[in-house]
Amino acid sequence: MKKILQLGANYFQITAIKAAKELGHYVITADYSPDNPGHKFSDEYHNVSTTDKDAVLELAKRLKIDAITSYASDVSAPTAAYVAQKLGLPTNPYESVLLLTRKDLTKDFLRKHNFNVPASGSFYDIDSARRFFKDLAKTAVIKPVDSNGSKGVSKISQVKEFDAAFYAATDYSREKKIIIEEFITRDSCQIAGDAFIVDGNVEYFGFMNEHFDENCNPLVPVGESFPSILDGALKQKAKDEISRFMRLAGMNFGPVNMDFIVDKRGEVYIIEIGPRSGGNLITDIILEADGVDLAKCMINAALGEKVEINPRKDKSYIASYIVHASKSGELKRIEYDSQFEKDILTKTEFNKIGDKVNRFDNAAFGIGALLFRNADLDEMLYRMNNMQKFVRVETI
């Protein structure tokens, strides 16, 4: 029995905890929230912040762990790399992981190596940031340099919107630094998904379509659908760019979460790329649709064991959806279309009727999560683009 230290135990991280248990390992979870649901699936829990590198290192030494993992979390990924490097456990270099988890560093790196990059700048002070936005004179996205889950992310086009967006971003930044980047109009869907690196090569790409609710924050994903609608040539171009990035960044193994768009000229823009598996049940979608268990691949890689990836030839049409409210208030009801409900594979509701819930401004405000099957691509895309017909949330 190997000891796995998993940093974090929120709902989306349960997938990794269960995967490690299914492989026969002893799982220790650690974070500062004893109420997180994943702890009930682990063998042991310790209350320590996942961003406190030295505290986690001391814990890891005391527990004599065999591997440390950060699943579906950018904020704990540098800690996992730091601890693994100190203990001589399999890991990507700490500096490489930090590069991928700091949006300002990522953008500078992309620009240095001649990737397509929107005009951007990063700032600590509001006056310099405001001047940059005025000079940019374009619709822009403002976000923290060091957060995930689309927390503190805004899309603005007027100077009068700037101050509120700046403070929303800094509120979610530990570094108290924000990035401003030109908003690039995509040709169709934004593409998300997970890839997996083995011995320095990206051996698997799980591209999927990313979906948004324009009635809430149009930059916060409400779900993913697999397979993606990218045509073969664009898919290959995206694979080439992501593989080139991984090589240059010094990433040697493990999962990679990616978000990119293709503009109207057919150019690929990497929006974000993280050294970890994705949230929104992305790994669960890939397992159900493609037969590849990336959570178990991550555990095996973290232990230095052999990783085998064998996708199915016949793909299934699988999607996830984050149940959410478009208006803050008291949760009155959640209703599901009866025909649609028959296709739901897993359903979890985070809140009870009567709970106070928030408008879906960031990923932390989801009130449930679904994984569901679809007959074909057309049905899947129709459902994802019209989810208000299939899942109805009412607040008062």
C-alpha cells in the first residue's frame, strides 16, 4: 500500500481520491476545509493550507508519503511540485509548474517563444492598469494572475467598468496582481480539455467544447462536451502548439488542462494552460467517453510507475453541466426535464432547497454538477446550448 498525499478535497477532486483508492493506495487528504466532501473518501485528513509549501513539506516528511498530487487545482500545484522536488519524488520542475500557474508568466513566455498572444499587460497598481486599458482601446478581459475557477474574471469594454473589474480581480489574487488582455473573438466554441504527458511527449489529447451562460458571467464555463467540433487540420495545429509549449516549458509528465480558441483566421490562441487535471468533471467525461482514466494515470505517474493510455476507437457523446442560479437568492427549486433525466449518469446537488445561493459569477458558485450521455453530436450541442429547457433553477 503506497501513501498518496492529495492536496485538496472539494467535490471535483473526489475523482482523484477514488482513483487512488481503486488502485489500492492509502490516501491522505490535506486542505484548510474539514467540511470538504472528499475527506470522507480518504483514509486520513490533515488541516493544512495547500498553498503553505513548508507546512505541507513537513507533513509529507512526517507521514513518509510515496507521492503527492494536486488534482484540478492550480493554486496547490506549485506546492505539490515543491514538496516532491524536496523529497526526491517524481515531479515536473517547480519553476515549470510555477510558469503554468501564473498567468502573467505564461503570457510573457508565450510571447517570448512566438506563440499567438493577445495584447496584454500585468499590474499591481490600478492607475497603471487603467492607463493600459485606455491605450488598448479594445474590449478586454481582466483576471487575477494566480487564481483558478474563473474567480475574479471580468470582460469589460468601457473605462467606467474598469475599477470594479480591477478590484474584483485583486480580491482573488494572493499576489494582488492582475492581468489585462485583449478579448479575442473566437470562430465557434472555446476548446477545453485535458492532455497527458509521458516521458516528455504529449501522448493524449482530450479536446472538448466549452460552454458558457451569457446570462451570468460569459467567461465562466458551465460545462464541457466531448468530442470537440474542431476539424482535423485545426485539431492538429492545436496539438502542435500545445506540444511545443510543453517541451519549451520543461514539462516531463502528468496531466495538463488547457483552454484555447481558434479565431476567424484559423489561428490558435492558448488562453490558459495548467499543470493539472481539469475541473467540471473533465476527467470523468474522458473516462466515460473515451475509456481513458486520466486520474489513475496521474496517480501512477506520481508514483513513478508505468502509464498506459489506450483510447477506445468508438467514442461516446458525454457532457458535464454545472447547475447554477442566474440570480442570487434563496433556492426554491431545481427541476429536470423527465426525458433528459434518463440520460444523466451522475447527479450531485451541493445545496438544499432554502439555502442562500449566489448568481453564477465564478466556479465556486455552482449549486450542482451533472454528467450525462447523448445520442449524437447534434443532440449534445443542442442540449448544451439550451440547458434552460432541461434544467430549471428558481431562486426567490
